[in-house]
Amino acid sequence: MSKLLAACVATLLSMGLLPATAQASDTCFTDNSGITLVAKGFKFPSRNRCVPWQGEVYSFTLGSMEPWVVTGSACVDNGGDTLRVAFSYYNYDHDGANHWGQMDIPLPSKKGGNAYYGDSVHPGSGTQVGGDVAIVPCEPLIIPLR
């Protein structure tokens, strides 16, 4: 990349005009429903401890072409064998609803967990997603063409 192009990209990123990609210290959580959580600068809690986190959520099943802001907490159980990632976000371009959920991820494998989701449009009708919840490498997300 030329020096001029690199300078332009750096300037646009610093001004917030180009989306930033996940950084090496970010942690990504995903499931088989098409949701990807990007926890910015995430640090794993120790046993029987919790940490707050924030970042971005992408949902290709809901047609999200840009990330939504997500916040949550992550806790490791007393035995050190499960990470529970709780989260909430506002989905402003699909249904205008508050969404929340949790992902339970087995440790040390970091895959094969379960998730539960709910939203304010359908109170009391949460969805259970099983088997494919995992911690995955944060790579640049590819948004599928429609």
C-alpha cells in the first residue's frame, strides 16, 4: 500500500469514517444462529469471578450490515469449566427491540456450548440455541451479499 493511501486510511479510521476490524486482544463469541459478539479488549476472568465487557454484535440472520453496540458480563464458574457470557443490545434496524441473552461455553475446549436469547418484542418467548456456541478467532467479518 502506498504511503499516501496508508495515511488516508489511517485518517479515515481515526475520524470514525471507516469501520475498524477486530484487534488481536478482542475475543469473538459465535453460535449457529448467525450471531457474532466481538468483546473489545476482553480478558478472561479467573475462577468464580466476573468481568464487564463491551463491543459489537453482528447478526447476519437479521440482515445487520453494520454492528450494533453490545454490553455484558462474563463469569467463570467455581469449577473453572464454564464461561457464561451475558449480553444485551438494541437492534435498531430490524425490529427496534432490546435483545438479551447468554452463552454458556465449556472450558477449556471453548466450543460446544448453549445459548439463550430473548427480546422485548416477544416477551416470554426466548430461544434456546444448542451445541454450537464457541469462542472463535476474531477475523474480519465478511458480510454476505443478498
